[in-house]
Amino acid sequence: MPQPYDLIILGAGTTAFAAGRMVAARDKKVLLIDQSHVGGTCVNWGCVPSKTLIHKAEMYHAARKGEFWGLNLQAGKPDCTTLMQLKRTAVETLRDQHYKQELAQTPNMDIHYGRAYFVSKNEVATENGRFTAPDILIATGGQARVVPIPGLEAVKYLTYNSALHLPCFPKSLIILGGGVIALEMGQMFARFGTQVTILERGPKLLAEFDPRLTEQFRAMLEREGVKIFFNAETERIEQRADGVCLYARVAGAEIGITAERFMLAIGTTPATEGLGLEKIGVKTDAAGFIKVDNGLRTSVEGIWAAGDVTGNPMIAPAGAREAQIAAKNILHPDQEFTIDHRFSPMAVFVDPEFATVGLNREQAEQQGYEVVTTYLGLDRVPKAHVMGEELGGFLLNAEKGSGKVLGVQMLCPRAADIIHEATLAIRFGLSVVDLTTTVHVYPSISDGLRQAARDNAFVQGLL
């Protein structure tokens, strides 16, 4: 007989735990099913290991950069053994102290290890168990997207997962893609001494960010030795004894690029293979992501989905918030809770950092807003001169007339922390006047957001 639960969650990462702990706290029996480690992609293969190495690469780069400021530090060759152990320790510590410990201390929340599939809309099974519940939440996350490049089957290619498990840094690396993963990993490898070449299919890096920011970052990457090709159409790849050779067409001409390793960084696909979604009628989009409404319901009653498996925004905190919304709807079926990702910030952990929240100008105008946009270069922020870090800027979109803040983008040191001020402003309907009349610490990088708001208020005649 199948074991009964009140809620079954497929997955045991950030998204799964966010829903599980909320439902279990209401004296409901919750089962998490996962085929690997608790903590999911973010802890085990994504955010934690990558940001550990990215942070150390930033320190290594800063040591060498200090020579221009009279800090005559000597940066020797990176110690891969120590660095990789630091990465493993960070992963294991968070997995044990945050996730395993929470499981042990949370009544009513169990875990079962295995590869799950749907038997019916209320029953799932693995190779060693069967379980039933009136509600099932799919939180299986995503995995690296792989495209059928001629010759790829013979190449020992990397993804963000395998690239983070290399014993040391390759001498040279080709990265296909110009998005978040490509830039985070590319800059990290380059700063540890790898010769990095990035090929982007489109005309710019980070399509979701304003060119006034991305062009500055591109120029900085190229000064650091990263080669970047835009409008690149990959044609084929060959494995050679000493590495790989990628053939691509750039501006109508075929080029061949050789490197020790090749990495795919072209996005994420949903981890739904083998779940049997088609058997129970759960609808997906053309890319395979599960379709959900604003309450995280799928097309099948009692089946919910949250996190990367539903598509953008594919960031762990947004997935956790989606899971909480799903949990609240499960617990309170007589009420209606919805998600609004206008209030979900995201960051790119390069150096300096990108961050964004809210609507860009095009999105705001599509929603009927008349928009006033102001841009403030980081060189106008006194703290940037103190730090000797003047690359970057702040872009702010506000509603014309009311001055209500609609969206913010930034490229600056610690943008991932500063963006939360903008997030609160957008969530609670604050105006550019509210931001600019709020006293900020001086000198601080976050004062750049106040200055951008002040410029917007002046343009609109609100001050």
C-alpha cells in the first residue's frame, strides 16, 4: 500500500524546503523526494560552489591590482588543492547545517531518496517506494541546456556543473553563451589565469540589461584579456589530442578557435524527464517548462510547480517565494495568493556586480506607463573615487508625473546588496522624491541610487 502524506514535494532544494517547512508547521505530513543531495542545485552545483570560487578570484585579482595603488603584494600561482577544498567545505557545511539539520529538527517532514515518477495525479513512485497525497508540488529545478552542435558527442564538454568540479583551472577555455553563467564563470576562470574566449549568438552581453552598463563591462573584460565574439553562429566542434577546435561564423566569415576545454553556458532546461507529466496531463510550454498560473497551479488540480522547473526568473530566492505562495494556497484553499516577480531582484556575481529589479523601459511602456529614465555614471559617486572603482552606473525608470519608481538597474561594487533598497521602493510604491529625500550614508556606493533618483525628480520638476 502507498504511504499517505498531506503534501509530496518532488525535489529537496531551496524551493522544496520553503514549501515543506511552511506546510509541516501546520501539523501536516510532508514528504520530500530527491534523487541526489538535499540543498538542490544552488547549494551543491550552482550558487554556493561558484560564488565561493568567484569570491576567491576577486581577492586574487585585487591582490594583483593593488600594485597600481602602491600595495606591492605578490600574487603567486593559485593553489588549486586548497581552493577546491574551500569550495567543497562551503557546500558540505551549508548542506549539513542548513538542510540536513532542518530536516532532523522539523517534525512532520520526511525525505525519501529515489527517482520519482507519477503513477496518477495523487500518487508517485520511486524504485523503492510508493506514496500518495492530495497535493503534489513539483520543485525539481533545472539543468544545463545542451544543443546539438555537430561533433559535440565526441567532445568532453563542460557545463556549469562539471566546470565547478575540475581539479584545477584549464589553460584555455571556450564558452558558448553571453548570459549570467557565461560571464560569472568566464571572469572567474580568466582571473585565475585561463585564457577565456566567449561566443555570444546575439549582439550584446546580458540581454536583460541596458547597453550603457553591459558595454562598460564588456570593455573591462576585454582589458582583462577575455576575447568576446558577438553575432556568432556555431557550426561544428572537433575533439583533438590537445583540446578542442570550435568553428563558428562571425560577421559572415568562418573562424576556428582552439582551446583546452569547451563549456556550454546557453541557459537552463527543466528537470522533468521521466516524471510522467504527459501521463497525468500537466501542460508544458515549447521549451518544456511547466505552465502555472500566478498561484503556482498547473493544469491538473492538486498538482503545483515552483522554481526553475516553471521558467524565469530562475533564481533560488524567487523559487522559494513561489513555493511559499503555493504552500499558502494549499493550506488556505478558500483564499487566493499570487506571485508578482516585479518585486524579485536578481544579480550577476561578476566584479563589479550587476543587479536589477522591476520593469525596464520597454516593459513599463508595454504596461501603459509613461516613463522617465535617468542614468548616473558611477564616476559621479564619491565612494567610487575612494575605492578607485569608477566603472558602472545606475539606471532608474520612474512614472512620469507621480515619480513612482518602476525599475532599477545597476553595475557597481556590491550591487547585489544595494538592489534591495530599490526593491523595497518598487514594492511599496515609493517615488523618486522618497528616495532622494532619504538620508544616505556618505560616502557610500548606495548613494548613487539616491543621486539617480534626485536627477529623475529634477527632470520631472518634482523637487
